[in-house]
Amino acid sequence: MKTTASANLQPLTVAWLALVALTLISPALGRWFHGADGLPLLVAAIVWIKGWLVARHFIEARLAHPFIARVLACFIAFAPLALVLTAFYGRQLAGWASL
């Protein structure tokens, strides 16, 4: 059974408020955890959550064909993964990418 888009704006409002809250709290978290080893993981988690919220509520990925939904999920996971790899293995990645 395929679900259809809803005219109810409450989930969109909650998602938008969550996006705003994550955006506003991010600089504070960066200041509090400045230099902490786990900060890249926290940033990556926030980026992933924000991407997931946008895809689920505004792009409505859950209504897309399963192949498109999987491609979108991989695309959303790419940026946080790249952030973590760059944070922990940036020197090695730069060495591989240099000519």
C-alpha cells in the first residue's frame, strides 16, 4: 500500500522547528566541545539528522520509488561520512589526492 502526501502541516512545522533548533544549537556545541575528539562525530550526526529531516518531510522520500529513496539515503549519508573521514584521516586523504 502506497502512502500519499498529507495536507496536515503539523509534521512539517515540527520538522522545521527541529531544523531551526539544530541550526541554532550547533555553534554553541562547537564552542562547548571545541577541540574535543568527538566533535566531528557530533557535527556529522547533526548534518545527517538535518538531511534526514529534509528528505523525509520536505522532499517526501518515503513516497519515492525504493531505488530513488535508497539513492537519496546514500547521498544524505555521504556528507557526514566525508566529514568524519576528513576529520580523522584528513592527512592521509590529502596524500592520496595529491599529484
